[in-house]
Amino acid sequence: MVNRNLFGEGEAGNRAFFLISAGSKCEGAKNCGAATTTVDFDVLGELEMVPTCEGHRAVIEKRVLEDLTRQGRLVSFGVNGRGRA
């Protein structure tokens, strides 16, 4: 069972909690397994969340950072519905 206290309050925290508690798979690598956290960021004012495991969190952040930087966008990451600026 996933601990709700590990996620932020409000809509972003609820969305992250749902993604993880629903059994989302880690998007950091093929055949990795269950996601345990989300990497959160905004694209054109819309919240994006990528489910991942702790081991692949840095991989996801690097991919997103490289992609958005190529597009000339700034990015700020949050985790589990917390910390985006």
C-alpha cells in the first residue's frame, strides 16, 4: 500500500498519488518494474508527471531537461506533486 503522506497536497499531489497507487510502471527503463515516485514539470503551463522508480529518477530528469532545453524552455522539477516552481 502506498503512503499518501509521501505526496504533496492539492491536485498535483493527488494526481501523483493516483499514478503510483494505480501500479504505473517505471518509464526510466524497459522492464524495470513498478514506479515508486513521479518526476513533475510544466510544459506550456500544463503539469506533466512521469512515473519512475528512485533508481531511474535522474535518467528521466536528464531526458526531460535535454528535450526542453533543445526547445528553448526552462524547466523546474518536482517530485510526487511537490516542489515545482
